Amino acid sequence: MAAQSNSSAPVANGSESEVHALSDTNMLRVVKAGESILKEEITKHFDIESLSASTKSIRIVDVGCSYGATTVQAVHNIMDAIKSKYKSQEILEDQVPEFEVFFNDLESNDFNAVFKFLPPNRDYFAAALPGSFYNPILPKQSLHVVHSSNSLNWLSEVPKAVTDSSSPAYNKGKIHCTNARKEVTEAYAAQYAKDLDMFFSARAQDVAVGGLLALLVPSVPEMHLVTETFTCTDFSIFESCLLDMVGAGLISEEQVDSFNLGFYFSCPKELKEIIEKNGKFSIKTMAKLEGLGANTVLIEKRALILRAGLEGIFKRHFGTDELVNEIFERYSKKVLSSPLHLKPETQKMIITFILLKRNP
Ligand SMILES: C[S@@+](CC[C@H](N)C(=O)[O-])C[C@H]1O[C@@H](n2cnc3c(N)ncnc32)[C@H](O)[C@@H]1O
């Protein structure tokens, strides 16, 4: 699956700006939850001597930035942390290098929407950086800090085996690895490991030695807990809506069999193994941020948030706005009786915070 375009098609039951604002508020909670550990760890591990020696400006990128205010908040947090490091070493303000900030996402992202959140009196240079973060995104060794929140769970593509009817991992009648057979989960896990290996190898090219990666990765504490997360419960609700639509003759069985969502939620142990196997970065800190369930968006608004992220994916596969509207309308009704959504504090999704340093 290529990730979705941030479509400007009309959104049922909510204006486009309302949907964007809701989605952004939801994501901002993650960045806020990670703010103190991120600042603390960047201040601790940002190596002024080795990084400043080779550059006149400090380059920061937020990968998978999307189009809301969250990304601007995230890069401000990083700059605050770096500036306080310079201050703690009593380096005069006019000797602190200038900052260059890059906002990365897929080419289809609405980068102009990001620019509208930039403060007019900012003390940094800003630019968009379109392209997949699974490839190098800037010249060799030119980056100093890379940030990512809520985006490393997007696979580069749906694992091929799950839509291949001759494969043991064929995911017939299902749209994700949630509650799927072991072979399907293994195919998703293998795709994730391959993608993240690609991500770390790409960063090993564009990040300078000593440079930092600060990652906020949506995860589960243990692999089998994926069914107890909002997102995977949502995937199961969508699956049930699509099967109902097959029953009602609105779409074909084959359309469901060939459709799978390209997201994966790892557990910290899995993530650690992938990073260590890749070997290009050292783990400086790894922490679980919990308790992100309770204060969630109203259940009635849930469909609007999901629509912002998934609409393009459904549209590309099922083809018409009418079918996409039908899917989200059916979802809106079913989610109201979802036991997990009615008790948000019981959900198990966590955010894994990781700070990594580029090895020599
Ligand atoms: C859920 S949003 C997270 C946005 C933001 N980082 C935040 O925390 O609010 C995930 C973003 O990752 C982007 N994305 C997914 N795969 C990508 C890839 N291979 N390269 C760059 N961006 C990608 C999506 O387009 C989407 O905008």
C-alpha cells in the first residue's frame, strides 16, 4: 500500500477543517506526552562538539509530518532542547548555529497547511521535503536530528502474500492482521521488519555521525494485545462493515479479499531487535508512554478522525465517494456499541519513545 493522499474530497458529517483539527488534537496528545522525555534526552545526548564542528547550521527534520500543528510543536520542542544545551555550556547566543527545519511527508501531503502554522517571527529556516522516508531524503550526513511521531506504523506496502490466493498467508475475508491467522500476522511482522530496516539504513545515509533520531512509535506492550487497541478494533469494525456490504450486494467478496490495510503495531521488544540487527544506530533511551487511552476524542467524532487518515485508501480501492460514505456511515453506527470504545481507559496502545544515536 502506498500511504493515502490527503484528499480534499468532501467529508461526510464534518467539514474538512473540523476533521483536520480533530485529527491534529488527537496526534498532539502523543507529542505532548513525549515532550519532557524528548527534551531531556536530546539535551543529554546532543553532542555540540562533534556536530557543530562539521556544520554552520543545525538541520532538523520531522518525517511523516502530515499537515497539522503537531509537527511545528515537535520541531520547536527539539530546538528548545538544543538551545538549552548550548546555554548550559555557556555558549553565547550569537555563537549558536542557525537552524534549518524540514517537514517531510509523501508528495501528496498538504505542505501549505503545515506552513500556515509556522510562527511569523520564527528563528529558523523552514522547507518542505517531499518523498518517502524509507529512502534517503537529504544529502549524505547532512542531518543532525530526525523526529517522527505516529508515522512509523505505516508500512511501505501491504505484504504481497496476504492478497495472494496461493499463499498460506492469504487473508481471505479480512482486511488486516488483527484477529487473523498466524501466517498473516507473520507476513505483516516481516514487512514491518523489512521496512524499518530500510528506514534505519536510509537514515544512516542522511544523518551525520553522532546525529540523533527521536521516535514516538505507536506500539503494543505485547504482540497479542493488538486486538485491545482502538485502532485495531476500528479495523475489525471496518472489516465487519465491508462484509455487511458484501451481504447487501454493494461490493463483491473479491473486493474485500483483495483489500488489506498497511499498518503494523510492533511491541518494544520487536522494535529493539530490528534496531540492533540493523546496527547503524545505538539505543540511548527506550521508554513506554502509557495512559493515552482515557482522554480520547468523543466516540461520536471517531469516524471523522479515521476518515482523515483512511479515506484515500478506501477510495483508491473501492472507487466511488458513495461507497466510501457508506463505509464510514456504517462504521459510525457500529462504533457506538464497541465495548472497547465505550471504556477507553482499558485500551492497550502505548507509544514507545526511542532516542537513537548514529554510530561512527
Ligand atoms: C498519522 S500521521 C502522523 C502525523 C504527525 N507526525 C503527527 O504526529 O501528528 C502519519 C503520516 O505519515 C505519513 N507517511 C506514511 N508513510 C510515509 C512515508 N513512507 N514517507 C513519508 N511520510 C509517510 C502519512 O502520509 C501521514 O501524514
